Amino acid sequence: MSEQTKSWCVYHAIHVRTPHQHIPKLVITGVPANAEVTKDMLERAGYLFEEFNIPWANHGLTPVDKDCPSDLIARLRAGDGEWLAYGELVKLANAPLEF
């Protein structure tokens, strides 16, 4: 990852016991430093994150940086979760609707 790009992560937060767990669900790589990933963009691309049929319940969206929980970083280093390039996310989010 260069200084010109960063990664973002959607994670599932499990907080019923301690220590809390942060499980990566989707990692978006190659995000331009001046861009951000939004929930709207992810939903338009077809990604739905929910728990108990409640959208975004116990899920977070964050840039991957020094402020991320250490267990999330460890799981990202291990390659957990689905990985997607930012360019592909943009294509999916902007794709014409076909049913």
C-alpha cells in the first residue's frame, strides 16, 4: 500500500464477551488517499451487512490505520475476510441496474 492509497474495512463487532472481537468481513484495497468508502457505496455495489435483519447492526466501516483495534489488524494481516480492489467496488456501485 503506497502513501497515495489506503485500505478500508467492514468488520463485525462481537461484544458479548471480553475481550471484544472485530472480525473483518470486507477489505477494500487501493482506496485513493483523498477518497473514502461509504455505506451507500457498498450497498449500491450489492454488499449488505446486517445482524438480526438490522442493517449495519454490530458492523463498522473504518479506514485501516493505527487507530484500528489490534485484533482487527492481526486478522487483516492473516488475510481474513473478503478482499476487493477499490476500482472494482466503484464499478459495481456504478453498474446499471439489470434484473
